[in-house]
Amino acid sequence: MATDMLPFGSDEIRSYLKVTGWSTVSGGDVAELWRRPGPTEEVVLVPMKPGAPDFGKRARMLVEDLARVSAEDTRTVQDAVASVFHDVTDLRASHPTIHDGSIPLDAGFELFQSAKRLRVASATATIRRQGHFRNFPTRARDQARDVRLGQTRKGSYIVPIISQARSPLDVYERGQEQIGIEVEETLFDRRVTATMSRALGVLEEMATAERVPTPSEITDSIGEGVSYELCQALSKVVNSDGVDRLDVTFNWSRVAAAPPGTPHEVEFDRDAIAIVERVSDQLKTSVYSRENVIYGLVTDLNRHPDDETGRVGVQVLIQRRTRTVWMDLPDAGYHEAVRCHDSGIPVRVRGVLNSPPGGAATMQVADFGPDPSLGQ
């Protein structure tokens, strides 16, 4: 591989070493020595200047050393270093009669198309909860263009979706009174992946249960990000010729904790897709309803001792502009807002949003709590 084509730099190397048990011994601007304790103590040299003529050579030697220490092949280690700041979602299409890792052309086309459909539907559900979207917000379409596809891999037929994850520096601090716009844009990628994971997990549970899901269970699934569009993205792959099962595996970035309650892997065969299509049919014909979802920092708190509710201001991005959304929360919700404010924990709020241009933005809250996508 050419020196200037290495898929990582010194930041990725150092973060990978931190999360795999290494620590710095000494070094400067040009190079650092890192150590990992153990029965046989290991020390490696980390190049720090990606523009240096020998950076590629030194980095490849480092990958070889790390592969030897971890008893893994060099490609596995290189991929792990390169993806340390990313979540990787693997879509795997398979059929028991195909053993050479290939699928028919039409099925492959549907798989790549569905990768985009899954991402757009999940991005839209991250912004608002709705059974059938009918149209997608610009931010959801833009997000699908921002993520990348990795090289296909053997193991049936695997297409990796690569998206940003929160880096160690993208953590809000205690008492912080303003969101970071660039940080929020990065966190949105992780939030979309978390929405996809939870929504697919709920669909899998309904599809593999011993009974057909009830209409109320299907309606409740909207709150977890399930939509007609998400269901259609699954069924178009599994119902295509040459494919009888789709597995989705979520490989969370090692520098950002996995969102709690999200499955590592979900699977949909043709029997499961028959149930998914029942869910899809109800969502398509359900009464039009919509709840917005906002993410941000609690910046304002106001409550008198005798009040039943407290006034809370949450600073968020609306159409990529900073705004404060005001809401009244009951006792338990207000105390949670205080805790998140004092700890600098981002929150997720779901409800009906009213944000007139030039006027105060308000929300009738259905659900309030710490942002579950960030593993807080």
C-alpha cells in the first residue's frame, strides 16, 4: 500500500492503543513509545507525523507489531485502527444454495439500495417519529450522503455502512451552557445508527414472536423508530431472487460506548419478513401522526417550591441553527433535567414541537431523559 494511502493517522493509532490497554512511556512531536503491561511487557514505536516521508513505513511496522502481540492478522488490525472513530453496520445477504460469497445482480442492487433506504428512514426517525414519512427532511437525505460504504467482504455477501461515532473529545462537560454545533453534527451520525439498531431490534422481536403483533404494539413501535419505509427496505432485499435472509450486525466504535439496549445483531428470513410486511401495511394506512425528537443540553431551569411543574430550556439545533426549546416538566422529569444539567449530559426529548420563525420554540413533552444513543 502506498504511504499516502494509509487509511489512518496518528490520532487513530493513539486512540486505538488507549482502548486496547496501551499507555505512553515517552515521546515528542516526531514519535512516541507506548507500553502494554503483561507477562512479557511489550513496547511499540508510534509515528506522530503523517506527512513525514517514513510515516507509512513506520505505521505498517507498528501494525505488524500489534498483530503479533494480539495474535491477529495485519489486515484485521489495520481495519480496527482505521475504524476506531466509526460505527460499522454490516448488512449480510445470504441464501443456503449459494456458497461462493456472491448473490445475483438484481439482489445486489436491492441490497445497496436498501442500505441507503435504511439509513434515510433511520435518520428521519431520529428527527421525528412517524409511521409513514411520505417525505424525508433534507437533513436525513444529507446524512445518507455523508456515510460511506466499505469494501464488500466474504461471508455470504457483506456490505459495510461506515458512519462517524463520538470521539473522546466530543463529550460535554459539567456545567457547559452551550452546545457545540460541530459536535452535534458528529453525534447525529451515532444517533442515527442507534435509532436503526433499536428499530430493527423491535421489528425482529415482533417478527419472531409466537403470535402476530397487535395493532397497538405496531403503533407503539413507531416510538422506537419503526416506520413503513424501514420495513420496505428490509422486505425488498429478502424478497429478491437469490436472497432468503438478511443479517444486520452493529460494530460500535471502540472509543464510544455502545448505546444501552441496542442489539448487536438482528436477522430477518422470509418468515420474519412476512410479519414485517404486516407491520408495514398497518403503518402505511395508519392515521397520520407525528412527534418530533430533539437533542441538546439543558441550559435553563426554573421552578418555585409550590409548582407542580418546572420550566426547562434545552439548547438544540433546529434546521442546523442553535435555538432554545422551552418545556414544562412534572416533578420526576424536572429532577432528571436538573441531574442532566449538573452533569453535562445531553438529553433527548420527544413530543410535539412548535418553533415559529422569530418566536419562542416550545414542546409538549411525551418523553424526556438522557440521550440513550451516547451510552451515558
